[in-house]
Amino acid sequence: MELLTVEFWTALLSIVLIDLVLAGDNAIVIGLAARNVPKADQKKVIIWGTVGAIVVRVIMTLLVVQLLNIPGLRLAGGLALIWIAYKLLIDEKSHDIKAGNRIWAAIRTIIIADTMMGLDNVLAVAGAAHGDFLLVVIGLAVSVPIMVWGSTMILKLTERFPMVITIGAAVLAWTAAKMIVEEPLIHDWFASAWIKYGFELFIIVAVVGLGTLMKRKRRVHLHHSTQS
């Protein structure tokens, strides 16, 4: 596609808009994963987690046709995302773990979660780019600052309002449920709107309910062990 054509700039604008609209979930993942890291290292985690996620996404966009042919991909991604949402919900702030381990664990969580959640984004970007690699890279590059800024905002919100963590986990659980529902292998199971939305609601309630329960149990156990 020629650089200075209307077609090029229209496609680029489409990609940037897609990235901005779909970056909300990713900003939540990055913000929640970074909250358990010591304050001095949070910026590092956000930047490197975002860079890693973007690199993976560029590669995925280039391989999107092959990825679509893999049966069970959305199902596997959805199940992995349910686990990540649950883990983000029950993980307490803890600074007694080695900072290095904590940093890399957070970065790894960001990259894995973004990869699972990025499927819809990748499909949309690949479609808008019409196979033009330069467009994909420019579009993703423009969205990076938005993702970093968004995750920094979420990080600040989680410190002031812990409820944001629960809302974030619910959003991730919903994204996971939608991925599972859209899996071609089991798509027919959710032909009824009642079953489809019922399943999505069940996943959200199960993740948030179980996560909150486990968090409470951990706190009670910790309280008893510190008193004894």
C-alpha cells in the first residue's frame, strides 16, 4: 500500500482506533499485575510488560491466518485467561518476595494475558491492515503510549479504591467467557442467547466469588498465624 494515499491513512486511522478501543482490557491486566511490585519497579514492569505484549502481538498479527486454523485456540486462551483473572484477584501485595522474581512474574503475567486477550484485537488489526506489515507496526506503536498511560491510571485507582481490582478481574473473566463462547469447536453449544449470556454471567460470578472467598480465607489464616 502506498504511503501517501488516502487508502493508507484511512487504514492506519482504523487500526489506531481499533487499538485504542480494545486496549482497555489490556491496560487493566497491566495495571493489576504491576500493583504487587514494589513502587520503585512499577514503571519498569509497565513498560517492559507492554513492550513484550506488543512484540508478541505483531508476531501474532503476521501469523493470524495460521492461528485461525488451529482448533481450540480460543478455548485454550479463554481458560488461561480465567486462571489469570482469578490469580490477579487473590494475589495480595507482598514485598517480602525478591524484587527480581516479582518483577519478572508480573511482566510474564502481562505478556501471557495480553496474548490471550489480544486475539480479537489481532483479527481486527489484520483485517484493517489488509496484510500491510508497516501499517500493523505503526498502528501498534501509536497505541503503546495509551496502554502505558491507561495502566498507570488503573494502578493509581487500585491503590485508592481496592474495588477496582474486583471490577478488573470481572472484566477479564467476561473476556475469557466470550472467547470460549466464540470457539468454533463448541460454538453450537451456545446457539441460544440464554445459554450464551448465562454462561458468561456464570464465569464472571464464579471467578469473582471464588477469588473473593479465597482472599478472605487467606487473610483470616494470616491473621491467626500472626497472633499465634
